Amino acid sequence: MKKNILLKVVSEQNIEDEKDITEVYTDGTIQKKNGYFYIVYQDTRYYEDGESIKTILKITEDKIIIIRNEVLQTYIEIEPDKRNIGSYTSTYGNFLVGIIGKNIQIEYKDQDKQDILSVVFEYDLDIDYKHLSFHRIEVIIEEEGE
């Protein structure tokens, strides 16, 4: 069953010695389907002509998939201790990137693992095996009306 939620998304990006942290508060939806939790929200950090970017997170305990199908087209899979190839399209062009998963932590509301309270995941990005940046994303979920 799809539920309306409120989200706080904290993104940390480290490139060389520079750290950038952003926080986004937005609404979205969550549902469990085919073994994945799907979180869908509009990411207001990426305005293009006044439009926010639709972001889909597919979540399991051992994999996170990030999908964006609009101006910033993205498809990356994050799995701990594994390097995957992903695609990223920006105003600078299309890129194939390496994604090296570091960590996935899920906090559940209760023992039956039917509701998520938060998700934290970390990964490195590289281009042609050259380290580009480290990322840490924290998503805090609250059901609307709580």
C-alpha cells in the first residue's frame, strides 16, 4: 500500500578536501513491492526552469538503486563492497561512472520490517577508476499525520 510521507534528505559530498552538505525537506510516497521499498519524491535541489527532479529510491538491505528520469538522468546501484557501473546525465554531458558501495543501514519501525524510519547509505564515485568523490545520504521518513 502506498503511503504519503514527509522526508528529510541529508546529502554529504566530499570532493578532495571540500565537503558540501545539503538538506532537503519534501513530501513523497513509500510503498513495499516485489521485495523493495520504493520512495518517490521531488528533489528541490535540482531546479531546472522552476521544476524539481523526480527521484526514486529502490531499497533493500543489500542494495540501493537511485533513478532520476528527467533533466538529471541517473541510474546507479549501490551495493556494499561492490563496484557497479552507472549512468549520469547533467548539463555537462553524459557520463558512465563507477559506484563503489560502502555501507547501507536501514532503521525499521518494528520487528516485522514493514515500515522504514530511516536509511543511510555511502558510496564512492569514480571515472575511469579515478576516485572522484565520496557520498553519504541519509533519508529520514515520517508518515504524514504523525
